[in-house]
Amino acid sequence: MQNNKCVLYTRVSKNDESQNPENQKEPLKNFAGLLGLEIVGEYVDMASGGNSNRPKFQEMLKDARERKFGTILVWSLDRFSREGISNTLHYLEELKRSGVALKSLQESWLDTSDNGMGQLLIAIFSWVAKQERERISERTKAGLVRAKANGKLLGRRFGSKDKGRRKKSGYLLRWQNKKVLI
């Protein structure tokens, strides 16, 4: 793997006070120091790890291909990706081809500069991360069902930002026609 240059990748799912990427940054900076790595960049995303459409994630992968650093430090594998085994392994293989290692602070076994058991464990924990994303989705849906059953109005209100889309689909016209008939 390339020299002692590293970057930090942090990710939180929500952009609010309940989640803050700074909670990951300081321990990662200390981790870099313990490993004798020089931090040359930080990438921070505030988005779900369930897909790769994260601006800083994509920028980091591009910079890795350009070999701007030798190591990516993450808090844990689920902060890197929750896309499941296939996609996560694809990213790790891409990093490996570029000569870039991925190391996790919380999961000492996750060090792609070493071969062996790490590959098997990465596959297992990628699957676990995807399962957790699905459980979060199920809990959210259950909460919405409960809120609706309790009479809470959900979704966008009439006149909201998606009015143009509803107008194009004919929704507003159909609603207006129903109103006239009543």
C-alpha cells in the first residue's frame, strides 16, 4: 500500500443535532496518530449509507483511484457502506486495485492491507450492515402506520412543493373534477 498518507471518511444518516460527524472525527484523528499516518483530507457525508449517491464518498473513491492517499480510516464498516456484500466488496476491490487500504477504528479485524480472514469478515459484516438498514426502514414504516392509525396526517399538504408534478400527472385535475361532482 502507498505511503503514510491517509484520509478520514465520516458519515451520518441525518443532518440534525442527534447525529454529528464530529463524534467520529476526533477518535479517527487519534487513530491516525497511533498508526503513524498523516491525515491529508477528510470526507464527510450526511446521507444514508444505503446507496453510493453520496457526494463525498464518490469524491473519495475518485481521489483513491488517483492515488492521492494510501489509507482510508472509518469509524466502522457501516459508516463506509450499508449497501450489502456485493457493493461493499466491489468498493474494497476497487480500493485494493488503487493501492488504498481501508481501516476501521471500531473493528480491528477490518484492515484491507492484510489478506486472509479479513475478506471473510468483511463479507459477513457487510451483510449485517445491510440488514440493519432494512430493520431501520421497517421500524420507520411501523411508526408511520401507528401515526396514521392515531389520526396523524402524513405526507405533503395540498399546495406543497410537488404541486407541479401532481399537476403534470393529472392528479389536481382529477381532484378538481371530483370536487365539482360533489
